[in-house]
Amino acid sequence: MAIKSHITVHPLKNPKGSNIDFGAEVRGANLERISEEDFAVIRQALYENQVIIFKGQQDLSPKAQYELTRLFDPTVQAYGHGKTLDSKKSILHPDLKTIPHQPQVQVIGNGPVASFEGLKDIVLKHPHHRTFHHDSVPASEDRDNTRFYRWHIDAALYDLNPPRVTSLMAVQVPKTEYQNLRYDDGTGDTLRVPRGSTAFVSSYKMYDLLSPEDQEFARTTRVQYAPHPYVWMSEAKSRSDGLGLVSEGLELPYTELPAIEAEKVKILPMCWRNPVTGRLALQVHPSAVEKLHLADGSVIEDLSRVREIVHRLQRPGIAPERVLAVDWEEGDLALFNNHGVLHSVTGSFRPEEVRVFRQCNLAASEEPLGPE
């Protein structure tokens, strides 16, 4: 029986010369009161398009944003990073504030905010690559140039399962300018992006681009993530393309991490299956990976080698023509399939420029679907 809904789905218009096969705008949805029929259309749209955007959602409440996010996994309630933010050593600690009356929803952005959803006199700080990359764009070129800050999935990757979906709401957005995004990795690759855009790439395309031999390797390999990865990597620095870390031995030893429980260490498939289309995604958080478990039972423990393997597999998928850089407008709400895309912050803002977003993701009730 056909689903009755007034919702329509429209592929995003992508820049000339791009090779982006995902992303859509969804129209006609009442996100404050979502019927079962409407949610069925929204869920289908998400898993077929990976990133969907609802325009004109200025009045959407944090509660409704949370409830929409939870519909994708109704039994869960906890924020996807759990208590990761509690550690001051965590690289996530300065970037997020929690809404008091809706603690599953975080506030991110830039600049001083006198009052927002029960938060008073907060200062938000947009992540800048100079704080995380091994080298950075010179300060004199910073206004016109940027990089991918860190390609990642939203996940604690210790104890908690990776959230299925993230919702991201643009509340206040500074005037859009364009910047030149530099890969600075010797390839000469660059990309023009709206300042402060969120960049997405399809992990399904990333898998499809692999050779048959590499696809077999990806399907049969499991990825072990470092315990408390955002503390573990706190002293390490990123590659210039934002796709993983430089190996310099700067990761914190286990003795300097919070207490580790072996059963909470995450070992996940390298490929995650789309629950609607069945496509396989090469889905790895490149900065948090520590070891690779191979089909023959052996384990690659050399961190430098692990990172080189993961980078080689993922790098074709972040080529400029495959990057969706969202040009945010106030009132935009994006939902993205956190099991099927990687995303990254881009851009830089002056300290006084105010940018406010609300973000929500919830630790999944189950581990991601594997390739089998």
C-alpha cells in the first residue's frame, strides 16, 4: 500500500563539475508533529540520500529536534558521546555546550552569546585547523583559505555504539563568503567552499571506488578504536587533508587515560551496511583507529602502518568533486546518516562573529550492520 504523505524529496543542486551522488532537500514536513506516514518518507529519504535538509525551521524546538533524532532509534536517549565531554583533556571538550532543559542537544558555534536556551554568557569557539593540524595555513592567508578540520563520524567509539543519525540546526549564521579549501597534501587539490560550511562525503562512494582486492579487504577487516580515543589523541596532530593523524608517537599512553575496561573497547566492521539500500559504506573514523583485525586472525598493531592503510583506502572518497559543502542558511535543519557519511568542519570566524547551531545525536541501541 502506498504511503500517504505530503512530503516531497528534491535532490540538491550541486556545483558544475562535481560528482556528488547524495544529498536532498525535503519539503512539506511538520517536524514538530511527525506522523508515522511522514516519518516513513523521511527515513527512506535519509537512507537513500544520506544528507537531507529541511529549510525554514527557525521555530523548531530543541525538544522536537531531539524527538526527530530519536525516531531513528526509539529506545535510546543518551547523547552519542556520553561522558566524553567531562574530560578536560578530550579534544571535544571546548567545542560543545549542553542545553540544560534538553541535555541530549548540544550547542556549537562561535562568538559570545548572552543567552540561549537557558545558557547564560557563553562563548562558543569554532574549531580551527591551526589547533589540530601538524602544520597550518599562514595567518596572513587565513581569511581567504581553509582546510578540512577533521573528517569523522559522530561517535564515542568507546563503550557506546555509534549514533545512527545526527541532526544539525542552523540558528544563527554569519554572512556567507567563499574560501579556498586547500588539501596541502602534494596533490594540488583545492575546493571553493562557503565560509563555515560543513563538508560531507559518501562512505558508500568511498567503498565503490576501491579495487576488488581492497573491497575484499574492507569487507573482511575489523577496526579496533583506541580506548577513550578523544583523550588518547589529544596531543597528536592531523594530516593537512584532515583525514587521520600524523604518526609521531604523541598519543597518550594507556596509563594517562581514564580507567579502561577491556569489554568497552570498540572493534567494529570496516564496512557498514545501509539498512534500506543494502549498500556498503567504508566507514572508519580515521583519527581514532588504533589496530586492524584481518580475516586470517592476525592483527596489524603498528599505528603508522594502520593509518597509512586507512588513508590510502579513504583518500579517493574526499576528492574535491565528491565533497558536498553545505552553504548554511538560518533555519536549515540537516539530518545525516552517521553510518554512511564522513563529515568535517571547515572555515574560520573572528572572535566577535556569532554563529549558533544545535546538534543532536544519540548512542545507538545496536552496533552498525556489518557486511554480511
